[in-house]
Amino acid sequence: MKKTMTSNRTAYAGLFSAIAASLCCITPVLALISGTTGIASTFSWVEPYRPILIGLTVLILGFAWYQKLKSRPLDIDCACDDDKPKFIQSKKFLLFVTIFAGIMLAFPYYSHTFYSNSNAEKQVVYVSESNVSEVNYSIQGMTCAGCEAHIKNEVNKLEGILEVDANYETSKAFVRFDNSKVTAIEITTAIGKTGYKIIE
């Protein structure tokens, strides 16, 4: 019974560290769903610790599986062996926790799919070359493709946006726009609504 409790605690600890490892990418999606996009970059400080948290998750879940699978000594006199373990103490539950932890660890790689592809929905518009402006931003707080998609999604909501490209690896965003329909200040405000900070 004590071994089962230990394995349950380690399973929960593994699940917690998996969620913590991807918190920087989960928050923007939750912010998009709830409509509070300004909190998107709240956990971007977790990103440098992500490899450590991933390693911790693997170690903890590995230990939980070791505890669950190692052979138990046979106690013939114990009547408690006839009792079936509760679901929360079973291998199925630990498998569920392990799969869910894997999904959370992989979240940064598929989080961008939660954002609509606004570029595909935009109509082709002819703009006078004299009205086309470009602006480059240095942005602090982007940590994954989900962050890029969040910025693109917010900027593409503005009328007159021709092209948006954000790159978390370089911490840059490039925007081409029709200056007769939208201003650079409006674009800056839209990026600011996401919670990421524009570096001057």
C-alpha cells in the first residue's frame, strides 16, 4: 500500500513538472480562449528552465513506473492482496498520466494550431505602392511557434495589414501594411495587447 502511495505521488509530481515545462506556451492559448490576451507572456520566464523541467518530468515518471513495475514480495498471510487497487492506484492511471505529460511536453510544437490562419482568410487587395509601409519590431517574451501565431493573429485583425511575420528565435516581427488604413501606432498597440513587450 505504501509503494502505491509513493508511485501516485511521483506520478502527480511528474504531471506537475510536465505542465510547468510547457506553461510558457499553454498560457497564450488559454489567454486566446478566455479572451484575455494580455496575460499571454506571463510565464515566458519559464522557457530557460524548460530543459530542466523536461528532464525532471522524465526522471519522476520513470521512478513512478519503476515503483509500479518492480516485483513485490509475496505475503501469503496478508488478506489485502485480494483487494483490487483503485483506478487512481493502477497502472492504467499511471499510463494516463504519462501520456498526458507527454502531450503537455510536446505542446510548444503544436500550440500554433489553436490560432486561426488569418492570412488565408484575407482578400487580395491592390494597394498603391506609395501607401505601403514596413515596420520591424524587436519583441521580448516570445518562446515558441504559439507565441508567433498569437502575435500574427492579433495584428491580422487590423484592417490594412498586408503581411505579418513573427519569429521567436530572433525575437523579431515584421509587418507590411497599408498606411492609408492602419498606422504603426495601431500595430504597436495590437502587439502590446498580446502581453509581449516591444523593445525600443
